[in-house]
Amino acid sequence: MPGDCLRWNVPKVTSELFDDEVVIVNFESGRYHSVRGAGVVIWNLLREGATRAGAVAACRARYTGGDQVDTEVLAFLDRLVDEHLAVANPSCPAALVASPASGLGQVPFEPPVLTTFSDMQDLLLLDPIHDVDDDGWPTTAK
Amino acid sequence: MAGRQPRSDASFAAYPAAVSTADPQVAFFDAVRAAFERIAAAGAGAQRSYRVAGRHVTLRFADRTLVAAITPALAHLETADPGEASLTVGLWSGAPGGVALPLPPWAIGDYYGNGEIRGYDGRIRAAFDIPLGMLTLFDRERRLGLFWLRDASHVPITIVGTPLRGLFQWWAGDDGRQLVHAAAVGTPQGGVLLAGKSGCGKSSTAMLALQNGLQCAGDDFVLVEADSPSGPWVHGLYSSAKLDPLALARRFSELASRTHGRGRAEHEKAILFLHDQWPARVSAGFPVVAIAVPHVANRTETSISPTSAAFALRAMLPSIFPLPGARQSAFDRLAALARQVRTYALDLGTEPAGILQALHQMIAGEASCR
């Protein structure tokens, strides 16, 4: 289906992966985000591009949790798209190999969490039309 | 102090002229620069030289209208030796002698909320603050800056406290340094970056540190360098501290008479120039050993708790949005810094002794690490 394969929305979006959290900045919107839980794994999967089904399968292999995994992963992917952090990728790499991340087997599912901070976004929006002074430079509306 | 005599020198002319004016952005820069030189040629200006983060910076004032507003926060860095300037900035205001700014070549819809101009992200950087009527230009190749203010008679206290912020970020960014909204306190061996939004307790903590013998590299904005040869480093830039009226009245009443800008607006912060008060404690810089994210806790005791590098990075991120410039590089620099040092949440109590103890623990690395 169109948009089924997703990838990071670079270069509009950048991120830094830490052990248990990803910090993501959307330079276009001015919003920044914190991703935790299984979201860290999912975000990593999208680096090169992954299908929704591939992301679900990878999380199913990594975590216990059954159907909750499917629901949470798909909802999280939708949020990434809604926030323009992930976009459709026209050429998805080969299907992901669904396997646990380590030899220790599955671990309990931690639902992905996306926290959004929008306190700075107004600074990046284009300013509305202003008045112009006699020399052609904008001024605040009188 | 050097360079107090008004003079018109050839600092700009010593730099190579634009190779070609085919680039409309370079052509605009040179047109603005020509306006500056016409005004400076009257010989009523002034020049100041500074050492900023180990480099020479020269400010050329075409007239004297901006000297009193721009120079106090940088006075602690002034030097008699102009050296070979790594950055030269021409400054003026209004239209002296009827010399107006050239018309802007961009469209009315090209202004971003932080003043940046769409498309000026290569060799020439440009920003225009519409409410203030403040133009800032930077030519990265020639390391020349231009700063113009429509009206010098009402310079906001934020400009007096941290002048030329955009220019310094453009210039320093090319050397891997990053301007960050933070205070920095410590010793020559190492210090703590206090990062967070206005009102989180940065300034009050920095004032307390200064009063009790610690050094301070800055209260509001400092330059950080994650990959300096000496490890993570903070460079002092401004010696100004911003204090809100409540903190002044409750905790630092003895400093109130030395502040500037009080009474301009009901809730506007006042400026204190730290080098006036503690000349020996205003530091040019020191190693960064920790980042602390302060939070005003409604209790007596202060506590520190190790936190993640991600948390510290998020506390610094709002710094990169108001500043013009390459945000990807800014993000990378702050992330690199957060990864290299200890990171803490600092819950500030009301008892000064506890705050001081927490600062010393973080500086010494005695608080448990993440």
C-alpha cells in the first residue's frame, strides 16, 4: 500500500540515539521530541526504511506482548507520520529479519512513547506580512 | 583599555573584496558595507578589540550611537592588542548623514520568526529583527559582520546584555563552537553548565556561586566546544547576568543598586555586569565536567540526581531555535557535549548552603554518575 514503507524525514528531521531515549528535532516545524520504550527500536528500524509490517514483525520477535505489540507499534508509526518525523519511502530495503535483539530471548514489551515539545516552534514560522518603512524595510504593524 | 580614540581605519579594506558580485547575496552585503564605510569615513566612530574564545574580534563603530549599548557586556574581554582579527564587525544605527540602508533584496514573505531570512544559509548569513529594526549580516568567507539598528535611543536590555548573539553564533559555528543558553560556574579545573529555560534558577545559582568564590564564564549565553583539544570546554562571552525583580529583592538586594535597566517594564529582568562586581571571578573559560538542569523546587533542601544525556540535550535544545544558523551542526555539537560529561537534574532548594554543596559535588564528580 502507498506509504507502507517509512523512513526518517531527513534532512528536515535529525535525531540522536541514546541508550533508552531518542531525541528528535524537526527543523521545519520547530518541534522536538523524546522517544522512549519500544519507540527507540522502531525509530532505529526506520533509519534505512522499514515497512509497517516489518516493524511489527521485528517488535513481535523482540518483545513479549502479543497483539498489544501490533496495535502499539502501528499507532506509534502513525504518530511519527502525523508529526512529519517519518515519511513514505519509495524503495524499501529487503524485508527485515525478525529476530530477538539478543540471545537472551524476548523481553517484556514497553509501549513506544512519543513526547512532543512545541515551545519553540513559533520561532521558525515565517512571519506574517508587516508594514514597510520609507526605506523598504519591514516594521511592526502600526 | 585600548582603542578609545575615534578613528577611521582600513580594517575592512584589508580583507579581500568580493571576487564577484554575480552572487546577489554578496552584492547586497557589499552594498550595505559600502553604506557603513561612507558613514565611518566621517571619522566620528570608534574601534574596540576583544579576545573571544582565544580569537581576536574587532568592533568598528561608524558612529558612536551604539558604543554604550554594545560594549559593556564585552568589556571584560577587551584587549589593547587588536591582533589579526578573526572577526571584524561594522556597527551603526539610523541613517547618519542621510546614508540609508540599501533596499533589502528579499521578499516580504522571507522573514522567519527568529529573524532569519529564507535562503541566506550559505556564504552570506542574514537576519532582520522586525520589531527592533535590527539587521545582521555575516560574510563567512571574509569573516566580516555588519550590524545595524534602526533606533539607538531605545536599545532593549536583552541586546545590552547579550549583544551580537546571531553574529557570534555564525562566526563561532564555523569553528565548531556553539552558543548555548546556559550559565557556567566552576573553577579553572572544571565547571558545570547550568542549562534550562528562563526562570529555572540559572542566574540565581550563578550569583550564589560568584558570591561564594566560584568563577563564572557566563550567566545567560556561553560558547561551548565539545571537541576542543582540551576536552569539552566553555568559553566566556558575556559578563552580564539577567536577574528578575523578585530574585533581586529577595536574595540579592545588595546588588540591586548596581543593576541596569530596572523599571523599564514591570517584569523585565535587570542586567548586572559581573566584571564590575567580581572582576577576578569572571572567567574566560574552563573545562566542562558536568551539565546540570536546574529546577526551582518548593522546599528548603537542594538535591542532585544523575540523569541521562538525552535529558541534558533536551534542556539545551531551545538554544538552537532562536539563534540563526546551521541547526544540524548546532544539534550535533550539543549532543556531543551531552555525551561527554556527567549530567544531573538539580532541584534547587531555598537554602544557599545546600545549593553550594551540590555545585561543589558536581564539579568534583562526587555525585554518583549516570
